[in-house]
Amino acid sequence: MCNDYRLEVDIATISEDFDDLKIKIKFPEGTPNVAAREDIKISDVAPIVKSGEGRGEGDLVNRRWAWAGHNGRPVYNFQSEGRAFTSHRCLILADGFYEFTAPEDPKQKRKTKWLFTMRDHPWFCVAGIWRAAPEGEAFTMLTMEPGEDVKPYHRRQIVVLPRDRWVDWLDPSVPADEVLRTMPRGSLQVTRVYPPAPGPQQTTLDV
């Protein structure tokens, strides 16, 4: 499951892209700090867009990633299948996410780290939900069966939304199963982050 993602896109670019899609973004708590971050991890505070009052509207705020589950463990990923999500939807802003696989070298202690980015745009949104928690509002990422780009690396994947689905996810009246779908093969680019690949950059996992 995804427990680490990236956001290095500035707030001006984010705002312009939402404007281009005719999505009206409000800042009810002031313009949030969206500093470039290579690694956003569980319990970190990061920007999300919550559903607004009408279709094509959203509130950009900073919230904590993951709330405490009944067993005390953080709920940072949430299975999407069979659920309607008729409220509390949000878009999680990202320009990359990471997955980890067993080390290629048995002597290597750390897992191999892979970065997934969108091929046709410099950033994207992850489908999420938010809820109130004792420590304040928090969000989690929705997951689904992996698409062809992620399948060699993990048995599940977070729901990456292309630009034409952002407005529908912010609209709770649109059925979730019409929005939460895998993307075609080749939509995501995969790059090995650690350990660095010798010679030309390796972008696929041999399976």
C-alpha cells in the first residue's frame, strides 16, 4: 500500500490547472503552505481539496494524512470496492507516489524504492476521503485492484485520477464506480529511486 508520496508543484500551478478545468477553488483557511516535498509520509500534514457547496467547487486546505483506526493503527489507505462514498470526498494533491519491492541484492537491507508519475501531466490527484478525528480532520487514500502499470510492483494501488475525473470525484452525486477506475497501460511512468540504477536509468521491474 502507498505510505509515501511526493508533491513538488507550486500553489500557482495547482490553482491555474483547477482554473483551466473550471473548478472553483476556495481557501477557507487562507492560502495553505504547499512547500516542495519529496516525501510526504503517514501523519504528515498535506494539502487536499474537499468537496465544495456545489458542483465544480472545492476547498483547498491542509490536513493530516491518516486517522487512528479501532485498533489504534493509522488508516492511511482505504479499500474502495463496494462503497458509494456519498460524502466527505476529497482530492489529494500529488506529483508522484512510491512503492517498495524486495531488494534485488540479498545483501541489500533496504527495499527497492520506485517512483510513479503521470506521463501526460506534471501532477495529478489521488481519490480520497476525509473525516473528523479527535486530533482534527484527517484524510486517507482510496485503493483498488492494480492497473497494468502498478501490478508488477504491488497487489493493490491507490486510485490515481486523471484530470477529466477531478470534478466528478468532488461531486458526491456522481456514482463512485463511475470515477474510480484504473487507467490504461502506459499512463504512469515508473522510475527506480533506490538503489540508483547503474548506467542508464531503469524504469521497469523485471517480472
